[in-house]
Amino acid sequence: MRKLLFCFLAASAVSSTLLAGCSSTSSTVVESRVADPAEALIGQWHDRDLTDYTFERVDGRVTLVSIVDYDEEVFEVRSAGFVKGFYTIEYFVPSTSYVVTYTIQSLEGEQLPARWTNSEGESGEEAFTRFE
């Protein structure tokens, strides 16, 4: 019983000392921000077919603002964001009526590996290269 009481008193003394060091008359707010992995996408990228993808910060979020292919056809962005841990882009191609989905495998470096599928059942590998 004495051993238990001693442990309790020792723990209380340590806690009091630690808490006393934490108290002060001025308060400081520490803001913790988790880095958004999509930050790596901000800028301009192109795929092997020289389709350009432009990412910007809009209302505090990384946003895919345009997709334009080599002959200046503008693709309609349907969605872009993280799905099951991978950055995924889905867009509509007006000239073919295809819907294309890219899944970027890594957001590190100046060339990003990706996989794609389209509404016709085709699929393949791709790479996005930064070109700013």
C-alpha cells in the first residue's frame, strides 16, 4: 500500500511540475497544417500525346482547371481528386464522346506515372511531364 501511495504521489508531483511549466498568462495558438499531397500538381503538365493539364489553387484547393489537347480541343473535366489514395482525373472528350479516367500512381518528381482507361474499354500506361 505504501509503495502504491508513493507511486501516486510521485506521479502527481511530476504532473504538477509539467503542468506548471505549461501555464502562462499569455496564450499562443499553434496552427497545425497537414501538407496537401496534391500541391505537387500545381502548374502545367502534359501527357505523351501532348495534351496539357493545368492545375491551380482555387479557393484554397488544388484544382484541375483545364485540359487542352495538341489541336486545341478543350476536354471537359468531370472530376479530379483522391480516390482510394490515388489522384484520379476523369474527363469527357467532345470529339469522340469518350470518358477517360487517369489514375496517377505517384505525385513525386517531374514525371508522374499513371494508368488510364476509357469508356470504350481501352486502357494503358501514361506519364505526365511538368513543362512550365
